[in-house]
Amino acid sequence: GDAHGNVIHLGERDCSVQRRNQKIIEEAPAPGVSEDLRNRMGTAAVALARAVNYTNAGTVEYLLDRDGNFYFLEMNTRIQVEHGVTEMVTGLDIVALQLQIAAGDALPFAQGDIKVRGHAVECRINAEDPTNDYLPSAGRITAFAPPSGHGIRNDAGVYEGFEVSTYYDPMLAKLLTWGRDRAKAIAIMRASLGRYRLGGVKTNIPLLQAIASHPGFQAGEATPEFLQGQFTP
């Protein structure tokens, strides 16, 4: 939303794959969401933002039941970690738009101008040991060579020689992939995770590879309980 009364939504993301109620894989568009459901969720989010005269980027979070009913959970009044998947499917720079709005500019497009193209998936690369109750892993990064190529985006906050402590969030980087459809985006993600080189600390990359290869995830059937009981890496 901007300061001129314009409010639009940029579609939805699915963030069902979580550990300890924190997301580790996000994607857009959400699998299994119909155009009607997408419009209803978007319309409700816009109405909420208008009701509070919201100005900035924000994310309205819902819980979705098996019958397609959605329930308001919370609104994050900030940009989120997984904003990159929305940028990849819309072609927009959300950070730049935030700066423009903060400068008093109006949104340069309307709702009808928003087009979603293809599919994007994001994996959070964390310094932790999934085989040991996700125990944080500290130490110096001795090698760091993320994959690159068409359809691959890296958002990284570390480098070779970086010292990883236990005092902060364990996320080291984000790996994002884009494909013409969900199957292609997942295939690129699987290949990219296999080429990801990060040494010196334990990471969740093997777990992410196992999830991306799991039939349940590939079928779009993941729920927030996917790791806790329904999935064994």
C-alpha cells in the first residue's frame, strides 16, 4: 500500500514446510490454490490493509484447511525472508518499491497489471544439524561456492572465512530457483542443492535435498506437520 490510497496484492506463497514452526522451504504460487481461492485471499488481504490505512510492503498470513477455507493468522508488517519467490514470479523488486513508497511515490501499477509467470521455490540454508534435533552448528566457513546459472538466485549473507556463531539466527543464505512450472522449478532446485558447496559447519542441505525429492512434497501435499511425523530424511 502507498500513501495515496492504492493497495494491491502480489499473489500468495506457500510456506508449509517448517521445522519448529519456522519456515525452511517457500514457494509461489502455492500448489493446489485455485484462481478463485487466490482472488478471495487477495481481496481479504487488501481489505485488511485498507482498514488500517497500511503503507509499506506487508504479508497477511492465513491457515488453509483441507476444504479450502482460509483463516487469518497474523499480518507481518514488513518484508519477509521469502519475498524473493514473489519477485521471481512477478518480475518486481519489492525492496525498491518499499523505498519508492517511503519517498512518497505512488505505486506505478494497478492490480490488473500484476502477472504471475512460472513457479519459484526457495530453500533456507541453515547452519544446523537436522539429524541431531536441529542443533546449531558454529565455526568458520572453509568453503563457499553456491550454484549459479539460468533460473537460480542466491541471497547470501556469508562468505569463505566467515565465522558462524550461535548467537544469531542460523540462516546463512537462501537458494531460489525459477522454472516455467512447479516441476521444473523443483528439478532445478534439486540439481542446485547437489552442487551447493559450503564447508566448515554442518548445514541442512542434505535435508533440503531429501525434501525436494520426496513424493509428498513433489505432489504439493506438504503440511506444517510434514517434517514432524510424515517425513524421514
